[in-house]
Amino acid sequence: MSDSTPSHRAPLSQSPWLAAALFLIWLIYYASLLYPGLGGMLNAGDSAKFQTLGHTSILVHGPGYPFVLLMGTVVRALDLPFEPWRVMTIALASIPGAVAVAMSFLIVGRLTGSILFGVAAAFLLGSAGLMAVQATEAEVYPLALAFILSIVFALILFVETKRTGYFILACAIYALSFGNHLMMVMLAPVGLLVMITHYRQLLRVRVLLAVVALLAVGASQYLYLAWVTHAPTTAYSEYLPLPPTASELRDYIAGTYFGDLYGSGLQSLQTASVLFGTLSQAHPMLSVPIIAIGLLLFAFGWRHRNGPWDGIALVLGTALAFLPFMIWYGAYDIQAFHLPVLGPLLIGAIAAIGWWAVRWPRLRPWVGAFLLAMGVFRAAQMALYLDAREPDYAGLVETLDTVMAQAPVDRPVVSMSYGLRMATLYHELLDEVPQPAIYRVTWRTEEAIPDEGPVGGVVIPTDGEQMLRWIEHRNPRLSCSTVPIEQPDPVTWPAYGFVCERQEASAALPQD
């Protein structure tokens, strides 16, 4: 008689080891295909600003991103022998992107019981157009997606097993995610729905106290942000005076200077159109049909719903929860916000297809193999695309050396476009750009112009002398003139110098 015990190892469709392998595969994929330098395709200025955290403590734009600032502190402490921009991009985007891909495997593998559909979901999400671009540029949205999918997976485990520990884990990840982006508040209805449908287990004093405590710990990340604003090592802040008052810090976290974007997305169909473009370009001619078929099969499965169907509802509900924010917030770089909708919608649809296809056991492997093949093909296609990108700011320091040598005054005010200013900031804080000079983004240049003059500077790239007209309008006593600046061909960032001097009033004397 054998005394062996049955194995309790997780099936391959739920294997943490396979998830770890997929994480490593996609981390290598993203890290080897990083945007080649400062900036990025979607928002060059913001990306360069986040990359600056790799070598210097600065404040980024609101809501402040304390979790990202902490990541920058860790990167600086590690002091790895690589370019700071590269290390920061991998930490902020590539690692979270690979985590999100691994979580998509765990979610779909568990809901379908199929390793084939789980791996297919990982490859289709990892190779989706927006995902592949954002996971190779310094932005906060791959990190947001990693948080979102981790929370959803923990909620799926709770709904399936009824163990309150999984719900508390979801709350812990959710609390932590607020240090990355405040739009995570959009996920709250999903958690509340889970609480309502499982109120007998969750509406208990111990559970509620644990949830409140975790949310308080998550909110305490903004105390770290407050500390950074008062730290003498913080070298730069664009939107917030250092150190700030309590009201200034509150407005900074609330992002009140972006107030004109709040609700502006509802004024036209543009934001909805751009969102649809993101979904259709994720996998041209494939992602929209996959999503549509998945949604239809999910709807048809209402009468046959079971545990996996409930899990699919959680994933698709997550995409729906973030949809109002995408439509409501009218940012000019709106596509950068779309991962929280694209990711859950895509993997939820794949899970629905895999769940429904169990009714056709002979056809199901072929469907999974087709989806996996399309994911692998798209990954190869995106690798060629990502590898062909050219840097935006190559030769910037050399250009500044040439331009600043022709500045009309010894301490010029330098007006720059946003992206160029953030790239210059990266080098400025490394003492790699000409000094002394006052470098400013275009809309903050006037603040550096004294009312009485004289003052001189450089505008790069040129703006048709608009800067001079702004200065004269703000300071009627000043009269400005241009100074030509020569650059060798090809001219990447054309520039001109300017000098503004005080107009001396002179009264004409009558002649006898």
C-alpha cells in the first residue's frame, strides 16, 4: 500500500514560476528596447523630467507622485554604473510593465484554466502598441497598470476562495497605488461592489479597521512628498515654491493649475475618438474584434455564469470604472492615460473567449494558439518599431554650447519649449550646460525678466519673436530687439538672441 500523498502544486495555468519567467522575458524585452535617450514619443517633457529623478531630487508636476519620488531616491542610492535616465526608465516603466504582463497571465490562466490562453494574454498585452511604447519610456502609467491588475487579481482570489486575507491584500495594494496617481480613485466602485456582494464577510469591525488603517498608511505617502518639498536637497520645482505653505501644497496635490482640463473632454468627441484609436492600434485589425467578441461572449454567458464568469466581470468592470476619467479629462496627451482601460479590457476579453471556448474542446486549443501566435507576431513587429526610434535630444549639450557662446549678455535668460527645457534640466543638474544662465520654460520666462531692464537672452527654438512682444506687453518701459545666432547645419533647434533696454522718455524742445 503506497503512503504517498497527492500533490497540491498549482496547475501550470496558475504557476507562479511561469509567471516569473514571463516577467523576466518581458523585462528583458522592454529594457533592451528603451527609448534611446531622454524623453519619449508620447510626452517627451514629462519623461525627461521623471528621468531627472535618476540623479537629482526634484519635484515633478502635481499630484506630486510620492511613490515615484521614492523610487527616484532608491535609484540614486543604488548608484548603478549606467546612465541615470536608463536606470530610472527601467525602474519606472519596464519593471512595472513586465509585472503587469505577468499579472495578466495569472488572471487569464486562473479564469480559463488554460496555460495557452494565459500566455496568449501575456503576449497580447505586452505587445499592444501603447503598452510596448509606455513600458519603454519614463512614464507612470505602466506602474498604474501593474497596481490595477495586481488589485484585480487579489479580488479574484477573494471572490473565488472567500478568504478575507486576499481582500485585505487588495486594499493594501490599492492604498499603495495612490502614491503613484490619484486617478486610482476610479477603482473604488469595484472594491465597494465586492464589499456589498460579500458584506457578511467584509462588514466586520476587524476587517473594516484593517482597511481604514491601510488606506491611512497609503495616504501617508503624501507626508513624504511634504518632506521632499522642505528638504534642502530638492533642487528644482516648476509648479510649487520651495518650501510651500500648506495651502500651496494642497493645491499642488489637487493639480488646480490643470483645472481647465477638468471636464473639458466632454466638450467634444475627440477624447472618445482618441481612446478608440488606442484600442484599434493596439493590434491593428485584431484588438477591436477580440474585444468585441469577448464582450459579446461575456454578455451571452450571463445564463451560464459561474466563478470564472464573476472574475471576468471584475476585470471588465475595472476597465469600465476608468472609462469616465478617460472621457472626462481633456489632456492634450490624452493617449498616455489609456492603459488602465486598454489593459483590463483586452485581457478581460481574452479571458471571456477562453472561458466560452471550453464548450468546444477541439476548437479551443486552436483559438488559444491563434491568439498566442498573433501576440508573438505583434511582439516581433513592435520590437522593430521600438528599435527604430531616434532620440529627441541627441547633441543638446553641444548645441547649447554653440548657442550660449553667442548670447548677447553674460547672464542670459533662456526661453525654451517644455520638452527642451526638461531635457536641459536633466543636464543642468549634472552641471553639463553653459552657466551662468537662467533657463526657463516658455510660459515662465517673463517671470525672470526684470521690470526695469536691461536684460538679454536666448529663445530656443524660435517662436517668431513672440517672446519679445510678450516682454514688451508686460513691461511697457522695455524695448526689445533681436540678435542673430548662427548654428552649423543641420540646425536642429533654431535660436535667436534678444536684448531689452529701458526706453528713456525725451521731450522735444521747441526751436526759436
